[in-house]
Amino acid sequence: MKSSKEKVSALIITYNEIGYIENCIQSIDFADEIIVVDSFSTDGTYEYLANLDNVKVIQHPFDNFTLQKSFALKQASNDWVLFIDADEVVSENLKYEILKTLNSNPEHSAYWFYRKFMFQDRRLLFSGWQTDKNYRLFRKSRVKFSEEKLVHETLNVNGSSGIFNEKLIHYCYKNFEEYKEKMISYGRLKAKESFFKENRFNYVYMVLKPAWKFLHRYILRLGILDGKKGITICYLDALGVLERYRELKRLENTNDLAYYLVMPE
């Protein structure tokens, strides 16, 4: 099944994704167009994409995830959009389910995808990720990214939502340092959200929230069953929460109003 009744645009945002982007692009070759918005990668990502005949790559500065994804969404020629991350892969079974849905007069405005998390090349079964899902396929004309989020962006959908049975494969963890930097970056963006909303820094929260994050993921969400992988992921997720409060404290101390410049209007 190579084509769909409804044409679909595949969208990706990237920054230094060599090692991930190759498999991602190959897995979405069924899309009618593939558009990548790259925030000036330095590892060869842009050059790799620019040499692909089936990919349109645009360089655009990155302020936050919501603004970058909103910009990418505007580039799509088709109403149906498949928006995936550079470290995600559409399996053959999921590809078939997507095309079957688009070929059968889809009744929903957007579709949730569950994700299968990979720790290097092995699946992470628990650690809080077993029920993770995101919107990945939707009508451009019926959605809008929430302007209140800078990271873990939220899609506001006008209409009903469906959910796919097959899972998207997410290669979330390549090595310790890379995932650590990702969690720290996410934490700092969450601090900007809090600063913008005038949520104040609190020492009690800085101690309790990271501890709760770790215990919740490791004990209640069964990270303990993932062995060493579970300890690593739960620790780094908690580190991201700690960084959120560290950064919020710094913003309050410096009263860094420049951060407002990257907030959506």
C-alpha cells in the first residue's frame, strides 16, 4: 500500500540528529511530502537532508518547541499531517495502519499514537513510559499548538480523536550524556514556562518534586523492573525536574526579562 486517498505531509524538526534521522526518514517514505525544519545543526544533519531528493529541508532558528513546530506546521501543503520526532520510527505495521485509516474517510480530526521506548537497542518496558501517547497524525485545519507550552507541547484539537493500535518506536536513549543534556534542556524550558506564568521558586518544591519524580517512576510506575535501565532513566528524569527549579531560581535572581522574547504572543 504505497498511496493514500488523503495526501499526507510528514513533518520533523531537527537539531544534530545524525544517527537517528536516517531511519526516521526511511520509515516515512510513504508520505506525499517530507518537510524538515532544522535549527542549524552542526553534525551534518542539514547536509544529509539537503542531499535527499524526497525531502525539503528548511533552516529556522529555534526558540522553543511550540514555536518551531508551529512554524513547521505552516509549511505543510496538505491538510493531513504526520508530525514525528527525529528519533522516532514508523514500523511497517504502523505505516499500514496509517494508510488504511487515510484511505477510509477518517472520522476523527486527530489520532493518538502510543510509543515503544528504546533504551539504546533494547526496549524500556516500564519506568513510567508504558502508557505514554502523543498526537502524531491530524488535520492541520483543525488543530493548534497551545501557546502556554514551550516543551512537551500540547495540541488543541477541534473535533474528535482516535487512537492507533500499532506503536511508534521511540529511540529515546542513545547514551547517558546525550539524554542528560536533553533532560536539562527540557528542565530549563519548563522553568521559562513557570517564570512566564509567574510561578515562584520554592526550596521545598526543589527538594520534594525531583524526589517524587524518581520514586513515582521507579516504584509506582515499576521502573525497578527495568533493572539498571530503569534506575538510569528515572534518575535523569528527576534531574530534569531539579534543573527546572535551579533555572527558575536563577531567572528570579537575575529578573531575566529577555526570556519573554521567546514566548509566543
